[in-house]
Amino acid sequence: MRIAVLGSINIDLVAEVERLPRPGETVVGQGLARYPGGKGANQAIAAARLGAEVALYGRVGDDAFGEEVLAAAREAGVDIRAVERLPQTPTGAALIVVGSRGENMIAYVPGANGRVDGEYVRRVLPAIREADALLVQLEIPLAAVAALVRELPAPTPIVVLNPAPAQDLAAIPLDRVDYLTPNREEFVALTGWPPEGAEEVARAAQSLLARGVRHLVVTVGSDGAYLVEGEGATRFPAPPVPVVDTTGAGDAFSAALAVKLAAGSGPYEALGFANAVASLAVTKKGAAPSLPTLAEVQAFLARQAPGRPSHHPLTTP
Ligand code: RIB
């Protein structure tokens, strides 16, 4: 199965701390690390490690950081030939602080990712149209995402839009989005409601479904994920794991979902698999380095079958 990923390609500079600092406060870190990252690159690497044929689309600077991230993607088996290197432009970067419970905060500087535009999208569109699934996120300009989604034939590629970081989606033709995958904070930003309980999620999600999104998948960390299609939500519990670093867990989840859907699985099977992949990703440090291989996921699932999904109909309007 072929997966196309359009998105950000970053270098991540990660400080490990006991607890995240408050505004204006300095905390002393225990370590500093540099990892390949960016939601686009992470999702491409995740899908490739899960056995998909993956092509990555985006832009980096003509610098050492860009080369470092692309080398990691290449090593994972991702086709990076369509990624453009822009002269005199820095590669995107993320400054990440990770606390002792695996929680994080991120400051993201787009650099070359901010230069992904309609002209680039037009150039790569013919190849992306041939994919079985497209993964796209919002660390590149919204106008480029909208330009791409607008031009895609239906029903393939299956479109998985990971709305991270959260933005107003008014410009995106949501009726061409098959799966929208916000996390807890992004769901609040999109609907105004916290995802507390299946029925509340279903009710809050109706505004997005009314705009044409076919399936809404809300990831809620160690609580797993909700799937909302039509009226009612289904909760998929996540397997319990020791949490080391949650950075990249959302990327692992969206990529795993796309891989399974592209292979012909239905949403129930795909969500169970995606929960397992994301759970494994939080047990290791870093974004791209924590993404599991298919063999690791299969071994994990053999030890720990996915929990049973529970459906909750929307009973009151
Ligand atoms: O989703 C995680 C990614 O988001 C990190 O790799 C970092 O680059 C950030 O932008």
C-alpha cells in the first residue's frame, strides 16, 4: 500500500526536566538531545516502519539539520526524492521540553516548512493522487493543505488530516477529509468542549461532522481514543504502558491509522492497531526514534490484545 505524507520536517532539540517550567521560570534540565522530528517526517517514518511504501513531501533548508532529518527518513525506507531543499532558509526546528511524566511543551519555528505553498502542491499533486492514503498535518501553511485536499479525487486517496497544531479549519474542504484526528487540546480548540466522556465527545463533534468530516477520531492519551461517526461515539481503551516521552505519539497514531485503512481495514481494527502503535511510541525517548516497527507492534499485540471498544449512542440532543 502506498502512503503519501505532506508535512513538516524538523530537527527537535529536547531538554529533559523534572517538571515543565511556568512562564518566566527557569528549571534545570537533566539532559539535552537532538532528534529528527516534525509531524510530517515522523508520520512518514512511522508508516514506513509499519511496512508501508511511503513518499514524503515538504521542504527543508539547504543545511545540516535538513540533511540529518532526511537521512533518518531515508534510513527508515521513506522516499524523500520530492522533498525540496531551499537555499538560504533554515530547516524547521522544534524546541521541546519533556517532563518526568513524559508530558511536553513545544515551541515550533517553521523555517522551510513555512514555504510549502500552492505552487509546490501543484507540482507534487499528480504523485499524491496515486497514493492509497494521504497523511497531512498543520505545521505547514493552511493554504497549502487546503489547495491539496481540494484537488484530490474521491474516494482514494483516503485523507487523514491530523489538525496539529490546532487552527481554524474554515479554509479546509472538510467534506474531503475521511479521518480528522485531533488530540484532547486540539479537540477543545476545534469545538470549544473538552473530550470528557463519550456522549460529550459525540455531541461536541456534531459541528465537525456537519461540515462533512466522515470520521472524527479524538486521541486522549492514556485513555485511548474516541471514534465518532454519525450519532454516538465509541471509546477504544489504550493498553497500559510506562510513559517515558509522549512526543510523537499523535504522529504514530495517525500514521498507523492510515496504514491500516490503506490496507483495507475498517475503522475499528485500525483504531485498535493505532492505539497499540501510539502506546509503544510513548515508552521511548524522542519523536522519530520512538516509532515502532511492525514486528515490535505484532509482538506487543501478541502479549496484550487491544481492549474492547465500547459504544455510547448520543441519547439526548
Ligand atoms: O508531533 C511531534 C512533533 O511536533 C515533533 O517532532 C516536533 O517537531 C513538533 O513540531
